[in-house]
Amino acid sequence: MEKTFFIEIGKAVSIKEGESIAILTIGTVINNVTKAIENCSIPFEISCYDMRFIKPLDENILHTIFKKYNTIITVEDGILLGGFGSAILEFAAKNNYHTPIKNLGISDKFPGQGTIDELYEIAGISSSKISQTLNSYL
């Protein structure tokens, strides 16, 4: 018998608990994020949340995240302008949070051609580039 998994609309999930940095991600780029956390200098400092939905955002978990962490990093494999990271910035502004936020994703220009891994590297969302970003905040 096949297992059925239920995903509640608008509900994020915690993937990993840490102390000072929260990474918010959406989609398959979470694979790069989890690898990056494993390879950074102090992985126990980093939390990871799979937000699952851009709309509606899980505002309950976002309030908890913004109150708990010193830095928030968003990672998406979509365009930054008007994307997931922008939605997190809007949430922070609307709720008067001043936690530093770093958005990682694809810039608003044509990236050229390459394999998915090469394009992730160019966009700064490969596991090695994400690790470099994390290490710069630790």
C-alpha cells in the first residue's frame, strides 16, 4: 500500500535547528542548502526552513524566525526581483523587523547557457557558493 503525504497549504517546516542564522528556502534548491550547511565552518549555528509556499507565506513561523535569529538568508532558484526573497523582505518591512536579510537567487539578467550545476554556480546558489556566504556571516 502506498503512503500518502499531506502538505498543508501555507505551512513551512523546519529542516534543521541552529542558533544564529536562519536559511529560508523554497523548492529543490534546498538540496544545495543542506549540502552547504554540512560544509560550512560552524553548521550548528544554522537553521534551515523549507517554506514550501511563497503564497501564502507561513507568517506564524516567520514571526518566530525573525524574533529568534540574528541573520536571515533566503535561497531560491528563481528570479530575485519579485520572488520569494522579495516576499520575505516585504513581510519584514510590514512587521517592522530589522533583522539583516540576505537574498540569494537568480539576478534579473539572462544567465547564458550551461548545465544546471554550472548555472547554480554562476547565480551563486550552488552548495559551495552558499557555504561561502554562510561562512562570511559566521
